[in-house]
Amino acid sequence: MKAEKIKALLSAAAALLILGFTEPGHASECRSLVRSVDQVERLSDFPLLSPQAQWRLRGSSAALSRWEQRRQSGRPVLVISVNSFNLDKKEVATIDNYLHYEQRALWNILRARDRAVRVLYVSSDPVPSAAIDHLLSTLPAAEAQAVRSRLEFVALGDRRRIYLTDKLLENPAWLSRLRAQGEALLGEPMTSENSLLFPYNVTPEVVALAERMGVGFVGLSPVLTNLNTKSLNHEVFSLTSVPQPETVAHVTSERSIAERVLDFFERNQLLQRVFTKTNKGTSGQGIFDVSREELIALGYRESLNKPEKIRLILKALRQKRQNGETWDEVLPRTQADGAVVQEGIPHTRGPSAQLFIHGDGRVQLLSTHQQRIVDKAYVGSSYPAYPQDLVLQRKLESYAHQVAQVFARLGVRGRLAFDFFEVEKTLPQGGVLRDLVIGEANIREGGTTHAWETLQRLLDATHDPLTGAMRSGITGEPVFYVMTDGFKAPWLKGRSSEQVFSLLKDSPLWAQLSFRRSTGEGVLLHMTEAIGEFGSVGYVAAATTPERAQALFDQMEFLLRSLKSSTETTHQPRGPAGTNLLESAQN
């Protein structure tokens, strides 16, 4: 029965993408419908999509295909990088350095290494010249100069904590300037065939901006927006054989949540924790859990009747504050957007996989990472996810590819990522089996995007299925790395990017740590513009072995900490025993 359902749903989606489209308002339709919809809210909506929605869905795939074909033929194409973090406005308010995340996509300027590609980089604040130099100085001088000739930077000088897309949409003068600069780079008018908007995530504001500029965009079609929700994640995962937590989707009332939580606990006496997650929550927002232990502490016992058990579950939820939110604050979003109720999965680690779906539907595995989570917040990662365990590495890649293929057949194009749980299962015959359980999908850029894209584009690297890592096209050696988005260095607060790079260059250790394409090893910094305002900086340490990458990462932390005292006195950083840190790592 499941196989027939899968075949029917995917066939309907494929028919929409390939055969069944009409121009909006066209008299002929591919089927007779009782009702039609403009946006998929459940997978069963695919056969009900209106002709207008069908046309928009097809257009999203076609724009990316035409742009890719044109680039591959060597004809000029334009990348419009607008890394607007269009997250829920409540979440935006919790991100201190919100504006600086616009410049986490600076790796996009490396696309201009391709002679056919021009890049128009848009941000609220100016991109520090030191940050641009830092990236391009790793290239041969002649190539760096050529890349610069294919770049244009536009800074709005608008520091309001609102979406970058909104700042552009409310000011027609900026749109005119962007069109003029884009056409100057291209040498011809901007169209949806030669120009694409590359956003962080696709929202109605991104779509409106692309339409106003007369260009296409890369990312999730507005028709498929709800595929990025927890409920539709679950529906898609259910079309595969990839393990997933037991989940109840499309829950919209407080009582229904409590009833589902109770049902989970009563059906599985070994289950210790149940989660409820709002459909559109990101970065840990909208997630609450109920544990069996806390219910028992509140007086829960099997002899209670159902209403009494429900009352205790609601009491447990209402007295909680998780990720800075109360249950009363989250409940309205649950009622408006829906939620899932999900069994808690005891797990050891949280790997992720990143992929890209091209315009023609081809799925490309980009990377896998082992995420580092501190206090339920993502702080960094290491690449690849399992350098020492190729069995789990290949299983992670296989699971991710299987799920991405379903998303591709449903019409998703662009970048997407999957978060997994690493679990251990005791076998009847003894021993432990390590497996992976998929948690959620994010159809957008993420915290692992920039480090991988930067190194892959600098090293002309390709994925090596034998190791799970990328292999440098320059040295032929594998590339491993460790990265962080926000190393806290409050002693650097108030200093510009230029001043910090100047301090680093004064250190003999930095001369040894700085990244070199010739070896594929070293440290690269990112989000350096956040140093002055918030005293934080991101960096990635790459090397030919995981151990050496970690050692370089640790050395960079030591060097950054040494700057605290070097602002007062000049000295050469040394190891704890007076030995050179780089030599220690090499040994």
C-alpha cells in the first residue's frame, strides 16, 4: 500500500513538472478538479494545484536550468547575492549580530573564478576590504585581479534590524541602481535567463524582489514553501525507507498535543521523552519536551484517568521556558502554523548532510558534517561527519541522497540539508548497531554552507566517495576541516577588520597558520566585520588529516586569545612548554 501511495504522489508531482503545465489563464487543463490550491499544504495537494501554481512551480526549475546551461556554455551570467536572513521576526530579535550574517555569504565572490560569472554582492553594511583581500589573496595575483573585475559591491548603509529584502523593496532607487550595476557587469540587460538571485532562504519578500528586478531566484518555489515545515518533512520522510522518529503531524490545538503526548507514553513504557515542535520553528525555537520523569514528579501514575493525565501534561508544558520562550508564547504559533508531536530519540551525536538539486532535478551530494551543539545552539562543525567510520559515512550519504531524490521529484530545486540523530541499538545476539535517524530538513542555506563552499571553490575540490571528504584539485590530497561561526573575543571589540588582520600579521604564528592553496592547509576567517561591534569572529581550519585540522583550529584559538595581551605588549605566541605550536601539531 505504501509503495502504491509513493508511486501515485511522485507521479503526480513529476507530471506537473514535465507534462501537465498550462500558462496561467489557459482554457485547457490537464484534469478536472473539484477544487484547486495555489500552495501545497499536504502532499495530497499535488494533484490539486491550480494552473497558476503549476506554472510558477515549473518556472522555478526552468530559470535555474537556463542559467546553468548559459554558464556552462561560457556566456556571461550574473549572481545577485542578497543574503537576507528572512527568519521569523521573533527569532531575528534574538540574534545579536543579525546584520553581520548578511556577510556570511561572502564566499559567493569566489563564484567569479568562473570567467562566465559576475557577482553583485548586496549588504546593509559595507564589506570590509580586508575581508575581501583575505579571501582573494589566496589566489594567484593575476587571477585575483581578474576576479575583482567581475565583482561589484553594494552597501545600503541602512542598519535597521529588518530584512535586507525589505530595505530594497521599499526603495525603488536602490532597485534601479542594482539593475544598472548588474547590467554593467553583464554587458547586456538583466533577464531571468542570465541573472539569478541567490538568497539565504526563499520567502514572499525574496520572490517579490526577484520579480521587481526581472530576474529568477534559486531556492524553494513559493508553491512548495510548506515542504520546509516539520509536518511535511515527516510526510516526505515517510515516502522513503530512511529511519525517522515516530511522529504525528499537522497538530494544531493544545489539547491535541497533550493527547498525542499521552498516547506516546502509554504505547511505549520505555519512552522517556516526547517533543512538540512548531512547524516553522528554526534554530531550536518552538521546541518543547515533556519527560516521563517530570510527569511522575507532578503526580502522574497509571491509575489516573485520561483527563487527569492530560491535565498534568498541560501543566508540565505551561510551566516551562525553553530556548527563551514560554509555552504561552509558542502556543499561538502552534495554532496558526501547526506542529508535530514526536518521540524523543536518545542519541550520541547529530550529523548533517548538505545537497544541491540542479535545475534538471539532478541531486548532488555536497558535504556531511558533525555538528557541535552547545546549550541547544549550533556553534560549529567538523567535516566530514565520519572520517574514521566509513560505514556510517556511507550510510549518512545514502540516506541523505534517498530523501533528496524524493524532494527533487516533488519539484524542489536549490540547496537543502538534513539533520540526523546517531543512535545505538542493542542487537538480540549481543553487540551494538550504530545507525542514523533523520530529524528534519532545511531547504535553504545553513551554518555549514560557507566553510565548505569557500574551501571547495578555492581548491577546485571534488567529493571523494572513498573517504567522504573533498579532494583538492591542486594537491590531490583529501581535505578535512573544523569550523566555528562565533569565537568570542571581547578583547577585540571596537577594532576594525583591518586592525585585527594587522594584529594577526604581526604574529609569526599567523604566518604559519594562514591558509595556502598550494598545501590545502591553514586557517581562513569569516564574518570578520562582527569583531568590532560584538567581539566575535568565525574561522575554519583545514588540513589533510582530521587530527591536524583540529590542531590548527586549536592553535588559531590560542592565537586569538594571545591578541588580548598583544594589544598591551608585543610577544611571539608560544606553546605551554615554550615550543612552537605549529611544530607541536606537525609532531
